[in-house]
Amino acid sequence: MPEIERLLVVDDEAPILHALQRTFEAAGYEVIACADPAEALDRLREKPFQVLSADYMMPGMTGAEFLAQAKALQPETIRILLTAAHDFSAAVDAVNNGEIFRILAKPWNRVELLGTVRQAFDTYALREKNRQLTAIVQSQNAELAALNKGLERLVEERTTNLLDGMVAVLDYRDTETQWHSRRVSRFTRRIAEQMGIRDAYELRTIEMGALLHDIGKIGVRDAVLLKPGPLDQEEWMREHPRLGWALLQRIEFLRDASVIVLQHQERYDGRGYPSGLKGEQIVLGARLFAVADTYDAITSDRPYRKAQPHEAAVIEMQRVAGTQLDPQGVLAFCAIEEQEWLQIRSEVEKISLVEQEWGWTPPKRIFEQIREAATKQKQPISQPPDGADAKVG
């Protein structure tokens, strides 16, 4: 509450105006007295008042009209209306319209008048205190929300970096398919973009689901994972999609991506696993992943065969479109020039070179910096970008 309790009194009759002014000043209030409502509105534009008192019958505008305009200028101010007996019905209507705190009859009772004004100042003080407390709570809530958002970003970054390292471990277990997960994540996102997906969250979900597709293999023995040649039926790692899904279910920002992990071994014709889903029963991200994974498998060296050229991959993917692969996904893939797929592969290989130089797996933000550097065809990177060695992802 302001230190000075300031009251504006408006009445067109000079004797009444002076009497009111003396009464209120004697009670310790700072009083501004105006005989003209227009002049009183000017005073409201100059300084704040906690309480306004106005006569009902005044030339030019009624007291109710004046107080309504006063509310527009200083909405928090407490408004009191003085009225003679014959004005009472109109004054009551003004009170009912919500413009006025209290109505007093003329001639007034001094004790009632001062008591009403005191209540008006106390009401203003309580409301002002409530406004201040509300502002403090809102400010603290905003700060808390910002803090929570910052913590969520930090948790997401650190969790992503941890999973990134786990993916790198999986890829490194098989030196023939090193950086496979990174390649298929980039391939899958590019196919999604070709199909017209523009939503940043959806693209991020598809990319992360593809990147983490094999996270459930983290507990599979090397003897099974690295066996040269086709796996026996009993050795198929049919549980790793479920294991990966269960792992990511505990991470809120990866729950949507976890569905891609769960379904990444399903086939378009329903002959996949673990659930035998068919066609559009399989989420789009998993269907597009299957296209990207097939391409990467054909064009990469494997323990049991050498990499094949792009043209051979396209022929095979078109052959299995509608059975193993989503036909629309294959069409989207084929609409992209070979050079772009080679460029993506090259960019991922830049990461491998940097990892060999630095001796650790760079976090995702470094991956993005290297991708930008690769597109600009600058000289090879021989040391981490500024600040990159401050935190290992």
C-alpha cells in the first residue's frame, strides 16, 4: 500500500465539497477536491488515488458515469457514490453494474461516511497486497517452469549422449558395420522429409527411433551378434525389439521413438516380428527405417559378403517393395539422387575420423558441427571445436 492515503472527492456544490474535504483531511487523508467531473478525470491522469467519492447528480455527467470513466483510468481504485433520496434507484442500478464499492445517502452520517471511507482504503490495501502476492507467485511459477524446462533439456542432453555412447558401443562390436546406426538414422530422416513430413518433433522422433533401433542388443552375446553367416532360427534375436522398447519406455522424451524400436523388425507383408504387424499397422517411422536399413545393409560390408553398389540396392529394394518394404517408402527413397545418399554416408564417416583423432565418441552437437563442416568442404578437422573438450558426451 502507498504510504500516502489519497482520496479524490467530486461534487458540483461548493459548500458540500468543502465540508467533505475538511472531514476527510481531519481524518488524516490527503484530499483532492474537484467541482467539475472533467477536471477530476484530469487529476486521475496525473496521479494514482486509492479512493474516489462522487456525487450522483452533477452537470455534464452523472456520478455513476464519472466513476465508470474513472474505472477505465484507474481500475483498482475504490469508488463511492453519494446520492440524495430521489436519486437512489438510479444509483442502485449503478452499484448493480459493478462500478461502485458503496452508496451513501445525502445528507450523510459522519460516522458512517468515515467508516465507509476507512473500509474503502482497507479494501484497496488488501487487494493491492493480493495483487503483489499473486505477482510473486506467478513470477516464482514462471521461474520454476523455466528451471524445470532447463533441467528437462539437461536430462535430455545427457540421456541422449549416454544412449549415443551405447549405440557407438553396439556399432563398434561389429567393425564391419561401424556407424550403421548413425547412417540409418540419417537415411530414415531423409526419406521422411522426402515423403513430406515437416513437423520437427515427428522428424526428431523418427530419427531417434532409427538411431536407437538396436539398443535392445546391448545384452546379446558377441557369439550370436557377430556370427558370420545367417543365424539359426533359435539364434534370431527376436526379443531385442521388446528389450529396446522396454528400456526407452523409462525415458519420457523417447517414448514415441520407442515404438519404432519395438516395430523395426516388422515386415510390410506381416511376416516380421515381434508382433507380425502388417502394412500401416506398423508406424511410419519403422516402415521408413526398414527401407533405410535395407539400403545400408546392401551397400555396406557385412561379415558374410562385400558391399554392393547403389544400383544393386535399388533393384533389390524395388523387388521386395510390398512384401518386406513399404512401397511408398521405396518410391520416396528412389526419388532421391544417389549422390545425396553418398554424401550422407561421407558425413557420417567424418565422425569416425574425428573419433579416431580425439579418442572418444563426440556428443550429437559435435556431429551436427561436423556435418556443417563437411558440406562446406573445408580442410580436415585436426582438433575439437572451441569448448568441445569441456564436456565428453
